[in-house]
Amino acid sequence: MKISFPYMGTVLVYKKLLQLLGHEVIIPPRPTKRTIDLGVKYSPEFACFPFKVIMGTYIEACEMGVDTIVSSGGFGPCRAGFYGEIHRRILKSLGYDIDLIILDQPLQDKNFLKKVKFLKGNNSWLDVIKAVKFTYRLIQEIDRFEKEIYRLMPYETEPGQAKKAWNSIQAEFDQAIDQAGLERAKERSLDILKSIKVHEIPEKDKIRIGIVGEIYVVMEPSINMDMEELLCKLGCEVERSQYLSEWVDHNLLPNIFKKSRDAMFIEKGKPYIGRAIGGHAQQSVGAIVDFKDRNFDGIIHLMPFACLPELISQSIIPRISKEHNIPVLTLAIDEQTGQTNALTRIEAFIDLVRNKKASVNIA
């Protein structure tokens, strides 16, 4: 079985799980202009931007010879719940008759166990549990180090040092195949972090920016103008509202003993969006409140053009910004987004945030 997946975030974790299950894994190319052009060409015009990019990714993966693609789906008002079937039909019309396996939340997907059985192949259930447990720990560590990289990057004394360190850290974890290997990767990665030389900046002068919005455009830098790295170059610490380990916590693990971060965001967002409306709308507004509670200085709200849940979030955000006294910049992203125009808006926004904080410090 030649198997692939959508390209989103740190893809080594998807590769690692499927390899541990014994599959031949084909990593799709990082989304490029060609990926987007293919997706736009073969997608319905009204579809949201993530649908189009993922469509292009699937086509490129099929060109590489895959016969199976694994992805996640969705329930509720968001159209993402229909996208797996639409993607499958478009691929079939193009001559790619592949298995497209959509894994939804276990308690909501009556075929979840059947799909897992297909993916487990000849592995025992004990082997599957071990592989999943190892991959979950890997995801947690990767996310922890990624957060630390984007905390240090704005203060690096040598430009590019933190990015190089992040690539080295990913390479370390990519070599791990068991718990002992994971521990070695952690130790080496800590040494790599310590090697990053940074300027000492007074706490009062640090600018912290939170990124909220729909999960795909928040997590995949190739389609969001490398937003985290861009903000770091402008001197800001950055943290996202969406990380893969936290998505797993909320969607695949029971929240019996510990409330997931997404569940906390939803609670904080309920005064503004009282019910689930699909996508990550409740999480987006709740995350803004949470970032303010944690003394962040500003928010970048990323939304795919034509994303209905995030359009609703966008309409409510001015009220949240005013009530919680935190600047928010919304950027709509699609294949027509002009990067120069977006960069000008982001630079102006960061100047506003910096001046606002300076005025408060003076007062």
C-alpha cells in the first residue's frame, strides 16, 4: 500500500505513524503555486481555500503513485464534512481511483473501527496501540519545541539560527522509532535550543502575538505567508491557537480527567458564539480572550476566503477587541491574496501594537 496524506504543519508525525504500521509512505510536496493552481482548476469555485489546496495536494500525491490517502473530516454546519466525498469524486473523474480514508471523531463516525482495521493491516492491536501511543508522545514533544522556537526566534543574534535549529530538531525526532529514541531526540533537541544565542530583551519591551483562525491556514506556513516566521522577523513572540497535539486531545481523547485546550477556548468563546457553528469559530473567539488573559499584546486572525464559520467570527471580533482592549487584525487568505499588501497591513498592525504597549508602559 502506497499511502499519503494532506500536507499540514509538521508532517513527519503523520509519516511516522503510518511507517510504524508498516506502510510505504509517500510524503506529498509542500504546497506551492502549482499545488494551488491544480486545486483551483479542479475545485468548485465556491469551495474554501483549504479545500482547493488539499485538492491540489491530492492530485500531486496521485501523480507520485499513491493508492491510498488518509485525512480527517468534520461534522456540523461546516462544509468540511462533505469535502472528503467531493475530493474522492473529483479524483475519480480525473482517473485516480484511490482509497480516500476520512477519519472522523470516533464517537461520531460509525465506520471508524472499520477504517482503523483497514489501516492496521496485519499488525496486532497491541502493535497499533504502541504505534499510536508513541506517535502521540512524538506530537507532544514536537509541539513543545516548536512553541519554544518561535518564542526565541525574534531575539536571535544571528538571523536564521532558530530556523536552522528547528530543522535540526525535526530531523532528530524523525530518527526516533521507540521511546528510547524519543528520549535521545529530546536531549539532543534541548542542546540545540541552548545553542541559539539571543539578545536579552526587557520583559516590558517584548511583543507577544497570538494567531487564531481556521486550523489549516493557521498551521500550514506555505499558505499563510509563513506567518509565524514573518512576525518573529518583526520582533514578536508568536503562539498559535492550533497545534496538532491539542487537536488530538480534543477530538480523539476523552476529556474526562483533563479539559482540552480547545474545550477551554470554546468555554471562553460561548458568550460570543453560544453554539457550535462548524469549523473553529468558537475556538477562534475564545482563543482571543485566552490570549488577552495571558497578557498577549495583539492577535492575527487568519480566515480562508469563503469560510462561513470564520466569517461569523470576523463579524464578532470587533466587539471582543473593544471589550478586552486587544488589537486584532483579520486577514482573508486565498489564491488571490497579495502578499505585498498583506505585509504592509501586518507591519502597520505591529507598529500599532508596539506603540500601544509603549504608551501603557509610559503611563
